[in-house]
Amino acid sequence: MNVKRDIVRAILEDFNKSGLDYCVLRNYEFLIDESKDVEGDIDILISSEDFNKIDGVMRSHGFFAGRYNNLTKHLGYFRLTLTNKGKNLAIDFHLDGLSFNGVTYLHSNNILSRRKKIDFFYVPSDEDYFIELLIHSILDKKEFKEKYIIELRK
């Protein structure tokens, strides 16, 4: 049993029931492959129009709002989990697009209109995923993770 996976799945199922538009941006393999574990923060793209509804869902699952970063236009939510090595579970919501240093490089209305469903949740289209990983690796991380290189080659 993976408590973090169960929590994230329950949140996404609540988003679906509420008709909220969202897109899990990357590192979502743990949701469909039980042999995988959560890798760091979970990044989800939303429209700021849905923020109040999403805030309600997050708080109903025991999360509290944390940092807001103006440069990347995202807000973090955190929840302490006492299993899976006792680490916090962090979910970052990117509002209205993917940004770096205040400049949006992929807008939410485009990504959300092209998203695709995997299993029960939404992820970026193949084209948006490619652009996202490429720019995220160059701007945010300043390096290419081996995992992302494999994904980009696919």
C-alpha cells in the first residue's frame, strides 16, 4: 500500500467528479504503475478560475497552502504523511500556464484543450509534454535528467 499514491488518486478523482480542468504535468508514472514511487513534488496545471474549488478539495484532503512563487506562478500545498519515509507530500499548482522568471511559455488554455486522459487522470498532449520537458530541463533545472532524456527521445 502506498499512502501518497492513494491520496493523490483520491484528489484527482475529486477533481474529475467536480468537473475541474487540470493536467498532471510530469512524473505521474506512480499513479498507474504500483512499482513506482512518488518522485518529489507533483506538478499540476490549472486555470486560476478554478482555484477556489481546487483549494477546497485540497483542504478536504488535509493539505494546507504553502508558498506562492510569483516567478513561476505556482502555489504549493503540503500534507505530512507518516508513511513512505515520513516525508511531506507536496503538490504544486501552476496557475494559467508554465512560466519561468515571470514569462509564460505554455499557456493553460492551450495545454488544457489538448490534454489527454491516461487511466483516470489528465496529462499533457505528446507535443506539449515534449516542449514542457525540454524547457523545464533547460530553464528550471539547468540540466537534463536521464529520465527526461529518455522521454524526449521517445
